[in-house]
Amino acid sequence: MPWTNLAGDSLYNYSIEKNLLSIIGSKDKTSKPMAGRKLQKYFVNNIVDAYMPSLYHLAASSFQKEMDELKTDFFVLSSEEVYGRGRYILNEPLTMKIVLHNNLMADNVRLVFLASKKGNSLYSRDSIKKDYRTYVSRIQSISFVADYLKAIPDASLDIYYFNNKGINAYNIDNVNKSPVTWARHDKWVEA
């Protein structure tokens, strides 16, 4: 639909398609178009799905004051709520992903700060400001990493910092897996 007749009129009648399929003997089935609450639900779900990424980016603006505090040491490249962490999922605190950069980092190195909501604020901005130089320096001083980033300028390296740690239980748990788990993860990433 719509169907256009010889006079150029647009016809919104699903019976045309249904009758046409029966005339040509097709086994395809047509169903009556959605209407009422079912159509409304369909539109609402599609609108929410289409704008979901924007909503997650906008959620970070609730913590603009906290992100502005990071601007003394970094350029804030982007910020958004981490999808699937907190609120209704896993009973974990709301978490913001704030991507940072400064002149101590190579052009293709970024610091990804995952900050959890504690009370009415984000935890813990002072830790990243105090610790980041150590992590950035340590990683950028690894010769094969530095050489790779110079040789392939389109490559990028994200250094994750979760709440007040560069290494945390989540990282450790995900590294300490079996080869079977690693293979399953690799398959999932490829999909």
C-alpha cells in the first residue's frame, strides 16, 4: 500500500493486495493493517527505538556540573549513559560514559571514564584526575603499542577507568576466563 489506480488516485485498501494474491494463486498471506491501540503501540515503540541513543546522550546532561569539573584537565569528547547498566537492569547504579582527551595523550588515545551515580553526583572525579597520568604514561610507553598507534593513525586506543580504578573486579573477572569463554566472546563480537 498505497495502490495507485489508472486515474492516479492512491488507494489504502489492504483487500486489493489480498485479492490480487488470491487471483495469482500466491501462498503469501496478508493481514489487516494495524489500527487503534495496536497501531499506537507500534508507533510509540518505533519512536522510542529510533530516539533511544539520543535519550542516552541527553541523560548525561543531568551531570553537566560534574563533567565541567573534568574540563580543568581534559577535553570532554562525548558523554552518555551506559546502556544496560543500572536503572532497571542488574540492579546496578546508573553509569555515565565520559570520553576524555588531553595533550598528554597521543592523538588516537582516549580515556573512557565510567562513572557511577552515588547520591546526586558521579563517583569519583577526583580519582581520575589524580591517577590518569600514571595509566596514560604506562600504556603509551609500551613500545609495540606506541609503534602501532604511530604506524596506523586510523587506529585508536581507549583506556578505561571505572569509578576510582583502572583495574577493577569486572576487568579481572573478564580476563580470568577459560579459552571456551574467550571463544564464545569472540564469536559474539563477530556477530
